[in-house]
Amino acid sequence: MKIAFLGLGHMGLPMAKNLAASGHDVVGFDVSPAAVSAAGEAGLTTAGSGVDAATSADVVITMFQTGAQVLDAYRGTADAAGLLEVAASTALFIDCSTIAVDEARAAHALAAAAGHRSLDAPVSGGVVGAENATLAFMVGGSDDDFAAAEPLLQAMGRRIVHCGGPGLGQAAKVCNNMILAVSQIAVAEAFVLGERLGLSHQALFDVASNASGQCWALTTNCPVPGPVPTSPANRDYLPGFAGALMNKDLGLAEHAIDATGVEARMGMLARQIYRDYAAGEGAGRDFSGIIESIRAESA
Ligand code: NAD
């Protein structure tokens, strides 16, 4: 079984390496020559183009930045054939990029029209999860296609959840990250309020982490240094999960909120707060660094 892995960036390269290390025949490609050389140096077999990698492939995995990149690569351009055109018949297309739900559904429709099978399978767990093969995969598509992909996803991740039909992997990702954004802001506001009231960080942590305020934003990604030594706050907010990526994901949430008409006031406020954060230095800092903006803006 030939697997083409396209998009060898921060996430794609370690994922492709884990897939190859588990005994699969993987051929990688990236439009960035630097990414292709890094992949070659890491021992991955690489091709000269996306079309070369995908020709006669039984499985085509994509890990790009945007939905437009996925749709363009599937369809091809005036100068280059599309991946759907050159892959083996009834190939399985797995897109792991984080893209909008409607873009994912468009990708599924293109794959089906070309006689292929397809899944949307965005991930969480970041670069560390990609390197350690501990990613969580949220998968949308049919039961049969999920069953076919599961062993491959297991080589790159730890928790593989079939969320439902086409697009529902992306739906789960966007909903989860909206919860995360809102809760990270709430935890940061609570610490700043506690500071102003004379409460120590440790005391608030000891109470809230064992009470109803408990959440990942507090107990893993604690926005103040001290209580959780591994949180980004202890290394000057080095990511972690960068503000730019949270801003991107909240843009996808906003798109979904607009499309469905949901009254998501907290989600939209979080979207605005992280858009401002990512417009400055926050783009490259962990998203828990939002606490510094809250402190700075507090009278
Ligand atoms: P990245 O920019 O490092 O990698 C994307 C790669 O895709 C780039 O190297 C780019 O050159 C390549 N690419 C684009 N179009 C291509 C094409 N047609 N053919 C071949 N290669 C192409 O991004 P990343 O951090 O690896 O993230 C990838 C996706 O995963 C994004 O959608 C992101 O939102 C999501 N994600 C990232 C993280 C993270 O921590 N970095 C965590 C979870 C999800």
C-alpha cells in the first residue's frame, strides 16, 4: 500500500516519520523546498512534486494550513494535475489540516465525485503530540472509511474518535477549541481578579483545581508561573499553542457560528480577544499569555 503524505511542516513531518517508522510505505512532498530537504535529512522518502507522490497512491494524507490549499491540491490548477486525478482508483483521502467545516464537506464532495473515499481528520496535541505519536484525531466520514484509516491514524496518535459523517471531525475540533479559548480567558481573568483582591496564585489554584472551576486551562495550561511547573507561563509563554493558531481556529468558529446562526456570545467575545492578542506579540506566544493583556488593561 502506497501512502502519499503532503505537507511536511511543523506537524506533517513528524507525523509522516511516525507513519513510516511503523512500517508503511510513505512518500512525502511539500511545496517548500526547505521542508522537502528537512524530510530527506530525517530519512523520509520524498518525491519531486505532489502529483509524483500521489500517483497510484492508495492513501493520500494532507496536512496543510488552509482549506483553500486542500481544495486546490485536490482539484489541481491550470498548470498541474489534481491529486484526485492521479491517485489509485478508490484511494482513501485523509485531510488532517484544520479547515472550515464547509471546506471539509467540499473536499469530501470532490473526492466522492472522483470515485475516491475520504475523511476529515484534524488533530489536537500540537508538535509534541505529533513527534510522540500521541495526537488526538477527530474524524468525519463513513464507518468503512474510518475503519480503513484507523490503523494508520494509530501510528500517529493515541486517541482516535469517529465523530460522525463528513465534516464532523472539523466540527468537533472547532467546538473544542472554542471551549478552550473561553475557559483560558476565564481562568486568566480569575487570577488577575485574585491578585487584586490579595489572593495568592497558589491558594486560588489549590481551591479551583479541586472545585468546580477545574479545567485544562487551569490544571495543565495554568497562566501563572508556579502551580503547574510545565505550563508555558513558566517559560515566558513560549508556546505551547501559539496565539496565531488559536486566532485561526476561532476564525473558523466564527465562520461556523455565522453559518448556523448560533447565539455564541462568549465564543464571539473570545474570537475578538484573541484576534487582538494575535495582532501583536501574542501571535508567537502561548495563548495563555492573554493574562498579560488582561493585567495591562486592568486599571
Ligand atoms: P505548517 O505551515 O508548518 O505546515 C504546512 C505545510 O503545508 C507547509 O510546509 C506548506 O509548505 C505545505 N503545503 C501547503 N500547500 C501544499 C501543497 N499543495 N502541497 C504540499 N505541501 C503544501 O503548519 P503546521 O503547524 O504543520 O499545521 C498544519 C495544520 O495543522 C494547520 O491546519 C494547523 O491549523 C493544524 N494544527 C497545527 C497545530 C500546531 O501546533 N502546529 C496543532 C493542531 C493543528
